[in-house]
Amino acid sequence: MQSHASLIDYLSMQGLFVVTVVVVLLSFESGFRVGAWKSRWLKQEQEVVARTMAGAMLGLLALMLAFTFGMATSRFDIRRQALVDETNAIRISYLRAGLLPEPHRTEIRNLLREYVDARLEAYQSGQVERAHAQAEESHLRLWSEAIAAEEKTSRPISAGYFIQSLSEVVALSTKRIMIGYWFRIPDIIWVALYVMTALAVASIGYHAALTGTSRSFVVPAFAIIFSAVVLLIVDLDRPPRCCSRPARRRLSIFGKR
């Protein structure tokens, strides 16, 4: 299963910041030049119309930013909760493996350690597709061991508890992959956001030229602040990347042996 790549993913965070700043500045400059050219023959009453429309566009842009930020924040919270749920499910499966007879008990626990380490290493290197493939392979191996242990055990109820927890591990792994790498902010929203930004900022420059106002130093500050907000939204929306050492993370799941 491959992760869904958004248009924003083709740029690094630094590149996206530069592109956003350039879009805002160029939009303002374009609007300002058009306004300066048309201010020679536009009537004064039309300046009021330009001011009203610029204010309306800025209001719509603020609403769009708030909507996109809220979407990214909610999905970030869902991904974080999915990670907690999956971690708890893996730990419970590790503990319930103690109910199984040997050698399946040791084999399953070793497979769970390998499963966690492989996923952490893959996420750390950014190889998400490899992590998905390894997860599916590990699920099959764990399930085969669980079936073999159930056939040999004299306590089917205990084996049933483990199989139940293992089923949760498989389900939560799929859920986390889907939420983290497929349920992203749609590309159409990013396109609409940047188009609205360009038009709104151009209308500000247009109105500034109509009123005879010179280019203000506030515009670069607005470009930087707006780009910072966009970067925050993108960072919340992008799939997570593991940055800690796998061994340390594994100890937090299984505890010290």
C-alpha cells in the first residue's frame, strides 16, 4: 500500500516557505501596478468598491485558513490517538503471549520486537512503503504462530485472549496507515487556498495604489506571518516521521527484560 502524496509533499518545508512568501509578494506587486495604472482614470467612488471587495476577500481568506487549520489539527489528534492505541495493543499482545506454551511464547514475543523495530526504522528513514509491506508480512507470521499455539495449547481460552489482542494489533495498524498516510487535506483545498491568497493580496495592492499609498514594509511582514501559518498547517497534515532510536522506543512498549 502506497501513501497518498499531496501536491505540497513535493516541496520541502523551507522551499514551501519561500514559495509562499514569493506568491504573496508577487500578488501584492501585481495588484499594486494594475491599480497604479488604472488610478489615472478611475473615479474616486470606485476606490470604495475596491476597499470593500478587498476586505471581503481577506475575510474569506481568514475563514479558509481557519477551516484548513482546524482540519489539520483534528487529523493530527486522530493520528496521535491511533498511535497510542496501537502501542497499547502491541504491549497487551506481548503480555498475553505469556499465556501461550513454548516455543510459541518466545517466538511470538521475538516477532513482536522485530515488528516494532522494523516499523520504527522504516519510518525513521522515510520508507513508508517498506514499513507497510513489513507490517503485512509480520502480521501473517504472527497469525501463523498464534494458530499453531492454539492448536497445541491445553488452555484455549488463554489462547483466545491472545488472538483477540493480536486482531486489534492488525486492525489498528491498518487504521493508523489509512489515517496517517491517506486521509490528508485534499489537493483542491491547497489550490483554492493559494488562489484565494493571490487574489486577496492582489486586491490589497490594487486598493493601495488607488489611494496613492506607497508600498508598505508591512507587506513583507504579512507574507512571512502568512507563510508561517501555512507551514504550521502543512506540518500538522504531513505523515509522521519517527526520529528517536528504535531500541529506546521499543523499551517504552515492552519494558526492560
